[in-house]
Amino acid sequence: MSLLDRYQQAVYDLLFKARSTQREAVRKAGEIVADAVTHGRHVYLHRICHSIEMDLYERGGGPVFYQLYKAEETQLQPGDVLFVSSVSGRTIAVVNLAYDMVQAGVNVIALTSMEYARAVEPVHESGKRLHEFVTLALDNCAPAAEAMMEVEGLEARFAAASGIASAFILWSVTSVAVEKMLQEGCRPGILKSFNFPGGGEYNEGLRERYKECGY
């Protein structure tokens, strides 16, 4: 079997595992997001893996209510939601941020690899890893040390898992949030592609509405 076929099969298996094992956690995360938005709170995306959060922020088909977390600017309030990510669960800057925000009453949802986290020691002074103290943890199902495949002739394993799985999980969470909001009579603003005719003007209208009602 070619490396291409092996890689694609590994991705199919990864997404199937995420779908089959994380459904309940995804549902809970989506409900947390929907509840926050409909009650006037904000939802922030910290850096997810290597900028996977940009697949949801200001994208055609994505909700207007996602905002980027900016360390020097963002002032989170109790009841807000913050998505964070550390595949190992021990990236110290992420763990410190998440811990402080939980203590401040922010709902922190973490994307992490349970297999990876359980293979390493915690680094936070609390003695806990990321998934052990956040509001909710979503397992991106990446293997320990991230890479999925052994390839003959290569010393290191090949093909990172967490980015693809995290994008899949985040869009899944978003689908739950959007559906719940619609069921409750709140129509979330969904952005159009900026480069499609009329998209820019439509999105400007959504942003103005977001300032007024938060969704």
C-alpha cells in the first residue's frame, strides 16, 4: 500500500475514532457555547494546534460569534467561553492561561490528546494536566507524541494527527451550538464568503447585528 493510501486511511480512522468517542463531549461543548452566546457572553478561540482556529474565525460558513483571544487585549468575564489547545496537555503557557481563566469563572474548553497527556508528567504547580481542571476536555485522539505512522526508512513517525481532528471536532461543536440556538429561536449570524458577490456587505451587516445582540 502506498504512503498516500496509508495516510488517508489513518485520517479516516482518526476521524472515526473522534466521532465515535467524543460525541457526548462535543454535544456538551456545543451546548455551553450556545448557552453563553444566547445569554450575552462571548466565545473566544485561543490558538488551536497550529492556527486551526482560523478555519472558524471570519470564514464563509462560520458563525460571527467566534472571536480570537488576544493576550494583551481580551478581557474575559465570568460566563465567557475560551477554547484552548495543548495536544500533550502540558504546554505551560496554555496550561497557565486555562488554569487562571477557570479560577476567574470562565468556561474553558480544551482540545487535547488523552493518550499523550497520560504518557507525560504535568508541569503546572497544581500537579494537574490540562484535561484535569478545565470545564470540559475534548480528546482529539492524537497518539502520544502526535504523529500517526511508522514509515520504513524514517526515524521519526510521520503525519501529525491533532490539527485535522481538532478542525473536525470544532466544526462538530459549532454544529451543535448552531442547532441549539435555532431551536431556542436565536438565529446565529453565519458569514458568507467575502469574495462571493454580496458577501462583504452581508458580513458587515452581521457584524453590526453582533454588536447589538451578540449573535
